[in-house]
Amino acid sequence: MLPGLGEGGERGKKKERKREKKARNPHPPFPPSPARSLPSPAHTHTHTRTHTHTPLINIWLSCCNLLQSFKGVVEREGERKGNWQEGVRSYTCHMCFLRRPGASAGWIWWRMLRQVIHRGLQSFFYKLGLFVSRHPVFFLTVPAVLTIIFGFSLLNRFQPDTDLESLVAPSHSLAKIERSLASSLFSLDQSKSQLYSDLHTPGRYGRVILLSKPGGNILHQADVILQIHRAVLEMKDGRSSFIGHQLGGVMEVPNSKDQRVKSARAIQITYYLQTYGSVTQDLIGEKWESEFCKLMHKMQLDHQDLQLYSLASFSLWKDFHQTSLLARGKILVSLMLILLTATLSSSMKDCLRSKPFLGLLGVLTICISSVTAAGIFFITDGKYNSTLLGIPFFAMGHGTKGVFELLSGWRRTRENLPFKDRVADAYSDVMVSYTMTSSLYFIAFGMGASPFTNIEAVKVFCQNMCVSILLNYFYIFSFFGSCLVFAGQLEQNRYHSIFCCKIPSAEYLDRKPVWFQTMMNDGHQHTSHHETNPYQHHFIQHFLREHYNEWITNIYVKPFVVILYLIYASFSFMGCLQINDGANIINLLASESPSVSYALIQQKYFSNYSPVIGFYIYEPLEYWNGTVQEDLKTLSQGFNTVSWIEQYYQYLRVGNISATNKSDFISILQSSFLKKPEFQHFKNDIIFSKAGDENNIIASRLYLVARTSENTQREAVELLEKLRPLSLIQSIKFIVFNPTFVFMDHYGLSVTMPVLISGFGILLVLILTFFLVIHPLGNFWLILSVTSIELGVLGLMTLWNVDMDCISILCLIYTLNFAIDHCAPLLYTFVLATEHTRTQCIKNSLQEHGTAILQNVSSFLIGLVPLLFVPSNLTFTLFKCLLLAGSCTLLHCFVILPVFLTFFPPSKKHHKKKKRAKRKEREEIECIEIQENPDHVTAV
């Protein structure tokens, strides 16, 4: 008789013992509550328990009761994964820390809190996805209506900003205070001709450079110059004048002690207009400037032997705004390229699961959100400037990332679920990460829009970008979410993704031609018993899974990646040591504009001297005192001076006149020196006051000019930084000013401050949330990755001759967020993975997020190509910086991180030990069952 076929009583006892054992170890069809399913710290393989409630047990029980409310998430996760065991594993994989010996209560609470926050956010976005899927028409209509309303306001209220100084000059600078003080002493309108400035001359003016042919002498063509304007030679006899800024390419007479001019290649003439603050006269002056430029163009045609380069006060603004006009067509081409790339990258051979229209609609979603943001900007009295050209590219780079992540999230859901549940699952899977990155975008550009930002153009851009980010986020989960709902409904009902017709059965297709089968193929023939996910046939996923992941994690490739990163870091560091500030205004102008041509000629032929620096003495001074005279000589040492003081001292020496006291000094000055025709112009440089019968000099000014090289602007800044400290330590109280200083004063600090503040804000957020995210190492790796990308872009753009101006700074702020946008999902998926090895974890991370990253970065970079064909320095800078941002991010996501993460923490060994322990425990339980129930063996 076989074992197990004995008496019924003995068999009944064995069955009873078996039922008791099943009651102790149930296997329900859905995961039980955490309080019952998780093993107790006192649990042993002999099934003995202790009921002593230690503080650790009390904490554990409280947390388990709290997490019981998220049982629905487990069920949904199990359904998405394919069975409930996977859902339990996903739900409880982070609870295994309770088995670790020595775990503190505080650490457990932090871990529990992170899990509660994460699961709570997932549950919220799951419900949001359900709500959108149940009301798709509403969420499709509301954004469209908003776009129509604000789009009309964009057309009606569009107004360009014509004040270039307020946009690109530091808003708060000492130079503006000095300008106010100098203007209160001596009117700047009456001293424009003396305060020569390269491109930043205030008021209305017209300026022309006449350039002779190579080897020619402009002085031999006086008749032609007189035809242009005879007043250029109206200088009174005997008057000493500084003409360093009027003659260029000068050759002096050899061995000439008084620096006589032998020849000159170019001459510069400036015509100043007086408007006296009148609006009417200002309009007349603007019309005169326009006619002046037309006249110079006409005279260029009449005199082919000369080259004429003209400039007016409105030229800088006009050429700054010209970039927007030149870029309109190229931006439309860029949009078409992005649409094409997004459509193709969202397509598959499978006509049922292909989503080309969703890629197209995703890009259009970002477009209409940007139109809405622009409408809001103009409704709030915003004024357009050319720096805002970057906003469509910035918004597209972030918005399409959310679009492609939602598409990837949709592909990861189970096909047998209703389409509404699949949309909800996609929201739960993707929107947590997208919300975090959108929040960091808003924080970074919000800090850039703060009062700490000293460049108005940067502040306006950041304000507009904040609105764009908020609307992008709203339009993604509403408008694009509704499109995803309709696409999901078509897929569930087996409609063609392009033609929207019913897909015929496999038997019907087998009787049709090959071309028809190809067009109507739904991928049924690709599905096999070991490959249950048809979306794996997407060409990018297939490439990553079958080819790239194995190649990049190959042990023979890793050394070359390390060498590549060392080269990358070396060039980046070298570039960071050569950073230049971009105070030169021509970096923002159309490259073939008259202003740029004029500035280049001026820099070539008239860069031997710095701008004329006004030296203002704003308190009474004993000019007749020998000590004061020596102090003034010391201050002006190294400069060419245009000074009434030097001319007056020279006048006294030549006439052998003694003026050693106050009364004689002032009396001779007023009654004799200033009466001479050649010295009468100095009356505007002295302010007299009269107290009774006594006259006093309460303020005066003189002009300083320094010899410079071609880098006039840099040396002018150095002169300013040299003279200002002297005003604080010298007994003579003075200020220095030139209109150029308003654009240069602490420009480097002003333009770099926004990126420093934004970077600090993001770093602070990541550090403060270090223990509130799923895994602290995720934030740690994210900080390292973003820092590496940011420094790489900064260094490489410097080596690519990009200066630190307002455009490059905005691109650096964007690089911070762009790097987080793409690295964060990859890193967090890696640190949370439970595979046995780091290599397998990084493979799974690339397979899960690599498709969306590659789709977005490729669309972003392809969309930048048309910017190359816009003849503007502004768009060149934008193209270079954004190209480096996209390339460095792509390099880190697909090359550097996949290799470096296999070397460094987090370790995956504890996951392997846990799985081995679970397998050993299951084997022991099965052995116990076999020993206690020989009937089971008999049955087998």
C-alpha cells in the first residue's frame, strides 16, 4: 500500500494540519495588506513569534497602517506589470529595510515619509489622468479657447521696445549715478561733442566714416569731403584741438616733435542735433537721421573711390530689432523640422500602435501654449525685444520632453486595460517626474526674474519664460492629454493610426497584396510567446535594447569612455579660465547691419584712443595752489588731456603772468583768458559763483584720453576701475564719466548674477529635498551630472568665441534645467532598480527612458539648424549655446552616465542577497510541506 493511503482518521489529521499551514501562509489572488504580508522582525523559519511590541515594531505597524491606503496603487501596478506578484514587489521593494539590523527609528520614518509622498503623488496623478480621460472634450476645448483669446491680443497689442539702454545696460550701476551728477553740473546735451563715445553717444546725432582705398590718403580728397559737408574743416585759427577720434589710420611726420600728421586712411565726422527735450523736435531729429542715412547711401553710389559707413542714434536699436525680422522665416522652418522629427520618431511599422499624429499634436501643443504666453505678456503691457527669440526654443525643449515621456509611459501600460485606465497609468508613471522638472524650471527662471537681476532684458525674458513653463505644464496634461485619450480610444477599437479606418483581420490581410499588408500591418505576426509587448518593436527601443545597451556596457568600451570624459573635462576647464564678458553691443545685432560694419571699421582705424573720459571736480578747489596743481598732474598722468587748466597754465607761462593767489587767478581767468577766441569754448567747463564782490570756482571739468590697443572696450573698463578708487583716497573730489560706462559698469557681475542665483536656487532645492525623494543618491548623482554639463557648456562656448552676454547667460540658465529634465528620470530609475547588477539596472533605465530622451534631444537639435542661416550675432550665440547644451546632455545620458554608474554607488548587491534569502525561505517552506504531507508526494 502506498504511503498516504492509510486509515481515514490519520488522513484527516494530515489534511487538517495542511489547512492550518495554509491559513498561516495564505496566497491570495491580490496582494494582502502590508500589515499582514510583510514579515515581522521576530519571524523565523520555525514559525515561532514573539508578541513583545518593541518601539521599532510600533513604528513599523503605524507605517504599515498608513501605507494600507495605497493598496489600490499595488493592484494597478500589478495589472500593469502583468501579475500581482510584480505589483507586490514594486510596492514592497522599498520596505525591505525593516530587515536590516541596526536601522534607526528616525531613518525608518524618513524612508516611510518618502514612500508616502511618492505614492501619494502617483495616486493624485492617476486620478488626474482618469479625470482627463473622462472629460477629454472639455480639456481639449478650454486650452484652444484660451489660445484664440490671447492670440488676438498678441496681434493687437504687439509693441517693440525701442530703449536699448534700458534693456542691455545694468539697471543699477554707479555709472548712472555719476551720469546724473555730471549732468546736474554740466548739461550732457551741451557737451556731447567733447564726450566722444564709440557707439553709445546720447541724444540725436549722425556719424559717418569716410575710408579711402588701400594705400590712399583721405587728406588728399578734401574736395570730396567738403562736398559731403563743408563744415568739417571750420576750425578757428590758433585753437588746439584733439583730433585722435576724427582721423584714423594716421601716419605721422618722421621725427616730428609736435606729432604732425603726414597722412590718414580714414576720417570720422559727427553731427550733433539739439532737441532740448521737445517731443516735436525729437521727431524732427529722427526724420533728419533717417534722411542722413539715405544721403550717405546715395553719396556712396556717387563716390566709388570712397567707402562710407554711417551711423545714427536709432541705428543700434534698428539693427537689434532687425534680428527678429530676419529670423521669422527661419523659425517657421525650424518648426517644420521639429514637427517632422517628432512625427517620424513617434511612428512604428505597426499601424495600430504607431502614434505619428500624437508626435505632431505634441509639438502643436507647445506652439499654442507659447502663443498664449505671448498674449499674456503683451496684455500686461510687455514690449517685445529680440532676446525673446529664444523662448520658443526653450519652451519646445522642455515641453516636448513631457510629450515624449507620456508617449513612453503609454507604451509601458498593458494593452488589455481600458484606454482610460492606460491614460491614468501613464499620468501616474510620468507626471511626477515632469512636475518636479517643471518646478525646477520655474524656480530657476523665477530667480532670474527676481530683483537681484540687474539686466532688464534677462529679467523680462525670465518673467516670460515662467509664464511659458506654467502654460506648457497646463497644456501638456490637458490638451495633449485629451489627444492621448482619443488616440488610445482609436487603438482600443483597432482603428488605423493614420487613416482612422478599421484594421481588417489577419485572415483578410493574408489574401491581400504585400503593399496592402504593409500599410495595414498591426504587428500580430511579430508577437511571440516570449515577447508580449508589441511596443518593443519601436525602432529606437529596438536599437537601444538589441544593440546600443550591450555596446555601451561592454567592458572594452568603458576605458575609452573614461578617456573621452577626461578630454571633455580638460577642455571645459581650459575654457572656464578664459571667460570674457560680452559688454560689446554688437554681439546682439544683425551681423550684416550698418551698425556692425561701422563698429568694425571704427575698431580697426580709431581704436588708438579710448573714449573721452569726463573728469568732473565737483567741489571748490584751490587751483592756484602748487600742491593742487601737482595732484592734478598726478591724476592725469598717462592720459592725453583736453583741459582748460593746462591751457590756462600755459597761457600764464607764455605771458609771464603771475597768478599765485585766488583773486589774481580768477580775475585773469575771466577777464583775459576766456575772452580769447581760441579759449572761449572753455567757458562751458567752469562753473563760477559770486558771493558779494568775490568770485569762486565751485566746479570744473576736463577730459582725459588714453592710448589703447584694438581691445578698446576692455581697456576702458580697466581705466574706469583704476580712476574710481583714486576719487576716494585723493584730496581732490572728482567723478569720471563717459556714456559708454553705463553699458560697461560691472557688466560682468551683472550678467553672471542671474545664472549664479538660479544655480544656487536649484542646488538649494535639491539639497533640501535630499531626504524627501525616493533615494538620496538620486539627488547626489543629479547634482554631479548637472554640474558637469553646466561647466562643460560654459567652457566649450568660451572656446567657441562666445562671450558672457545676456543671451549666453539665459542659455546657461536653461542648460541647468535641460540637464535635469533628461538626467533625472534616468538616474532615479537606476537608483531604484532592483536587478542583480548595476549593468542590468542601467540597461533597464536606458530602455525605459532612452527613447524619450533621444526623441526630444534629436528634435531639439534639428530645430536649431535654421538658426545658422540667420545673419545675426544674437542667433549665432543662441545656436552655439543651445547646440552645446543639447550635445553635452546627450553625451552624459547615453555615454558618460551609463559607464560611470557601473563603477560607483548605489550598490545592487543587497537586492541580490534579498532575492537569494527569499528563494531560500521558499525552499525551506516547501521542504516542511513535503515532510508533513506525504500525500502531496504521492499525488505528484
